[in-house]
Amino acid sequence: MKIGELIGIGNTAKVYRWGKTEVIKLFYDQSSAVNEGNNAELINNLKLRTPKYSGLVEHEGKMGIVYERIDGPTMLWHIEPSERSLSYNAKIMANLQCEIHNVENKILPNLKSEITNKVNNSHEISNDEKQIIIDMLKSLPDGNSLCHYDFHPDNIIISPNGPIIIDWLNLLVGSHEADITRTSMMIQSHSLPPNAPNWLIHRDLREFFNKEYLTEYMKLTDTNEGFLERWMIPTLAARIDEMQGEYRQEIKDKLHIRLRK
Ligand SMILES: Nc1ncnc2c1ncn2[C@@H]1O[C@H](COP(=O)(O)OP(=O)(O)O)[C@@H](O)[C@H]1O
Ligand SMILES: [Mg+2]
């Protein structure tokens, strides 16, 4: 199969056209290819709006994974900086995430153990803080929902056939509350991708998007936002090592404010 033009650059990989109808995702870190490949295989067998997964391949000495190509911009680029567009897309996002959480799966819960490992392995958190965070995590519900755990507008492609969810590297099974807290935390952070669109740069628009997203999710599930603060400490703690520089500092500051309370 022939590799074609570069069509996407993410934090973990570059994505190229692959033959006529597919893409190849080539990871910076080789072990991620196997991890996302395993997750994609699981997802392929569930009833979700995702690209069809075709398998692992080696390209010029690097492992990559092959997916069906989905045409269209990601939601990040599709959103216009108007209240109407922000609200409409935030609601789509909440509905899609709800679909993921409600899909039947037989995978054993691993979310709390994976977060515990991340916290324990972090060099940015003191041993005393680790103990507090892990004790808090223990008191939170286990759950058995499928959680994308990297669910944000750049991981949804708005195709002619509707929204399609990509980027399954972080898949976990556990409480849907953890997944919602993670998404909300990412929307609220100040981190920006290169050449970020207007709505992401303007704080008030970004906050409005978050509010609309959460309101829709709470309405769909008939719950309230009480769980967000309960999950925020472990969620921030698990995020620290994924970020660098000023954005890592932002996450650390948010964590420390909460730990001091
Ligand atoms: N199946 C696909 N079809 C078309 N474009 C894709 C597909 N998968 C990924 N892309 C593009 O590549 C970008 C990076 O892919 P992604 O899987 O999100 O990688 P990362 O884990 O690095 O964020 C996406 O934002 C999107 O623009
Ligand atoms: Mg991505």
C-alpha cells in the first residue's frame, strides 16, 4: 500500500493517507501503536460511530495502525465562534460521549487502577500528596462504562455522514463521571494547539462551550454536577505528566489549590 499526503498531526502521532480509502497513524512512541491497535480492535466490535480499523502495519521500520479514512474537519475546526455553533456542537459532544458510556461492553474495569499507576509514577507529585490523591480515588465509584478518556473536539471528525469518534489510545473502563471530568478539565485548561481557532483563544467562548456541554450531559443522564469536584483531584493528578512547560504548571497549580482546601 502507498503512503500519501500528511492529513493530521496530533500529540502522539502523524496521520497520512494510505491507499485510496484509508489512513495510517504513525506514532512517535512505538508502544502506543500496539496499545491503540488493541483498543481499536475492541472498539471495532462495538456499536459506535468510529472509523473501521484494519490492523497494525510496519512502514519504514515504524509500527502504524490503519483506519478507514473519514473526510471532514474535526469539530475543533468546524465550530464557529458564535453562541449558536458552540452550543450546538457542545450538545453533539455530550450526546456522543453518552453513547460511548452506554454501549454494552464486557471489559473489566481498569480506570481507577490506571489512574493510580499514573499518579504513583509521577515525579511531579510528592509521596504525601500521592497518598491523599489515591485515598480519594479509592472512595470514588468503580463503574463499568467505556470511557474514551481523551474526548475533546479535535477527536471528533464531522463527516458528511455525521460525527465520527477517533483516537482511541486512552480507552479505559470505569466510571463515566471520570470521563466527563477529564473532558471538562481539558476544555477549561489554557492549553492551545498550534494556530488555534478563535473560539478556543477567547476564554469566555471556551467557558460557554464547557457550560453547554456539561448542562447537556447532566440533562441526558438526569444527574447533577456534584461529581466533577470529587473527581477533579485525581483527574488533574493523572494529567500532569501528559503536559509540559506552562501547561503542566497550570495543572499543578489547580491540583495544589484543591489539595490545600
Ligand atoms: N480515520 C481518520 N480519517 C481522517 N483523518 C484522521 C483519521 N484519524 C485521524 N485523522 C486526523 O489526524 C489527526 C490526528 O489523529 P489522532 O488519532 O487524533 O492522533 P493523536 O493521538 O496524535 O491526537 C486528527 O485530528 C485528524 O485530523
Ligand atoms: Mg487526537
